[in-house]
Amino acid sequence: MKSIIDEIYSHILDKKKEFTNQELLREFFKIESDNDDMAGKIVEPLLKLDARFKQLEDSKWTAVKKVTVEQLPISEASFILFYIDDIERPGDRKLYKADDIFLVLKSYSSFFLYEGGIINEDIQIRDVLKRAGRYIFLPYDLRSLGRLKKIYRVISPLQPEIITLSIKSLVSVLFPGKQLKTWDDIVKEFGIMNFHSENPSSRVKTLRHIFDYILNIVGEKGITKVEELIEFSIKGRKKVDFSRYNFNREYLKSIPRMPGVYLFFNSDGRVIYVGKTNNLQIRINSYFWNTGESVEKIQGILDRLSGIKYKVLGSDLEALVQEYRLIDAHKPRFNKQMNIPERLLDISDKILILPSGMEGMLKLYFLSNRIPLLDHDFDCSNTGTEVNDILKKIQKPAENVFDPLKVIALFYMRRYEESLNTIDIDRYGSADKIVKALQLHCKNLNEISRSRTLYI
């Protein structure tokens, strides 16, 4: 069932208008009152902690609808069609950790960018992987997807979050009465000539030819958005028996499409799995239609699953940090903590500025050689005393402090360095000037939220 906050969010979006505290109090709490203070004390603590709501200057509430790649029209979305052959052949040296992996890929793989029916073969896969959340990936087969995830780790130790769409699943839904189990079956059915071969480029051209055909068919069925295409592709999968869980399909549909962390519990209330995501709804739902992860791992989770909890956060970095902390605290059966070898890092003192999950705030991450990673929710309405206290810790002489979370934040900063808002502490000279700089960022919170997460 939806929580009352989710019900309020859906209601505000559906009505496309602003609501006062009193109106929400009457509608959802069934309390009739003309007392503004009482209405505010009940409603505001709930909505201010949720990044989906924004309180305007007249104290009315509006809902912020963020658009993810799954919500784009199919004609505007960017798809990556790809095939990767086995790079680590018998007798060859291990290449997945080699510096020249992306040069080697040219002989062993093929990647096409598909936008609005137009193909672009001149793409740099390293750049694509740095912005993986902006694309839908269509692998030729599951082995290609597994190899792509290994290659991803060459540029980052962080777990890849790749949104995938299965051509074979789409074919099985569109042609349920036909036995199209292999690529040879599909190629024969579609009458494709001179494409399907051992050559990586030819295999991706086969994939493109079939994808074109599929999009024409689903378009006639009224499917126009990526999320509709993903939902359509799972119709042929095994039906889920929700009687074994303490949630239902409607609950899964009500989960917000926002960054966050999620926890899976068994019937004893023990955490068995922790995950992070840029899109809670799509990611949590994906466990009920496997999209390329280990079938054995997912089945093991589902066999023990009883309940799900999630928390909406302000950004994907916050989700990464929280996931690491939750795994460390709960040590879930199906998680393997990210292995980050201890190393000396040479970091100039910086503040990373990201959206906060709380209204009217910025999420700050303080990076320095002398302290572990520190995060702080900066209230745009106060004087910044807490920031001053943190800066004093950084200025104290100390040896280099290793912290795995600092490594995660550093890799995140390097991944998004072209667009990430940062403050170089040494340039400002005083805490007062740094606080003033942060307050300038406060004047443009919507822009930070839009451009500094993986939303389109």
C-alpha cells in the first residue's frame, strides 16, 4: 500500500495545483481546523524531509516531478546497442585491468548509439560509461552485458547501474506462440539477410534491424515511452506470487522514481540485502524481472524476501555513501562490501555541493587528506556555524587519514568533474567567504538538483 506521503505526492501531481497545510490536513488526515499553526506542525515535518515536495513563499506545497531516462518518449531516448566478444581468451593475458582495454575493445566489440531511429557508430564507450544513467542499454546477449560490467570497473570501482532492455523478452511477448529461443530463430523469423555473423558489428546491425521492427509494432499498440516499453517487455515473464510478501504490486508501482537506498528484509526482520539506485522504482521492480544480474543471486534474495523499505535521498553520491554504511552496519547475507584497498590519497581540500533530500538545503561533502569524509546538510536559512566547525577540523595539522568513503567520493568527483559544483577551500581564505559562496548556491537549488544528478 502507498504511504500517506506517497498519496499526497500523487494527489498534488494529478491536480496540478498548489495546496495549503490546511487543505492537506483535511484531505489526508481528515482533520477540520482553521488553525494554521496546528496544520503546519502536522504536515510540514512530513513533507520537508522529502525531496519531492517544495514549499513556496506563501507556505503552499507543490510537487517536483523529475524526469528520468525511463520517462522519456522512445523517440527522444538514447539507446546503446552493443555486442562484446570474449576478450580473455585462453592463453591471452588478462586484459580487463589493462590501461589499453578501450583500444582492445575496438577489435572485440561494437557499440551503436540509437536515437530517434538514427544510428551513430562514432561513439566513445568510455564517455558513455561515465554517463551510464543517461542511456538504455540493449545487449546482444547476457554475456555481453556481463562483460560490459567488468569493463565498467576499469574506470570506476563503483558498482555500475545500467538500465537494460532485453530484445529477446520483447520478441517473446510479441510472438508468444512461436519458439524463438535463439538468435538464429529470430534472424530466420525476421528474414534478415547478410547481417548475422561472427563479426561484432554485424551482430549489432542485426540487433538494430530487429529493434526497428519491434518499435514499429509497439508504436501501433500505443507504447510511446521508455518505461512503457520496459513494462511491456516483462509481460511474458513468470508471474509474481505476492501472497508470500508483506507488500503487493501496487506498492512497487508507488515507489518514487528518485535516488535512494533500499533494504530487503526476511520474515524475521533481518536485513538480507542493501542496494542504492538513481531510480528507486525501476531498480526495486527489476528484482521481479531479472535484467541481467546473476539469476542465482536474485532467486536467493526472492526466496527469503518478506518486506522492503526505502529512503529517498538527494543524489546518487549520497546513495552510494549510505549503501556502504548500511552494508557495514547490517552485513547482509547477499551483499559483498566494496573492496577498497587502503591507499594514500593526495586531495586538495574541497567541498562537494549536491542536492539534499531535505527542502531548502544543500548536501555538502568535505574532502581533505586530514579527516575522514564528512557530510553535512547545509540549511540555506542559517549562518553556517556548523560549516565553520568542520573547516576548523580540516585546518588542524594531522597525518593523512584513510577512509573508504573518501575514496568513493573522490571517484565520484572525478567521474562528474565537468559538471559537479565544488568549492576549493584554499581559494577563499576564510570560513565567512565559504559560507557566502554556499548561500549563492542556495539561490539556485533547482538547477543543482537538475544538473548534478543523473536525471535528464
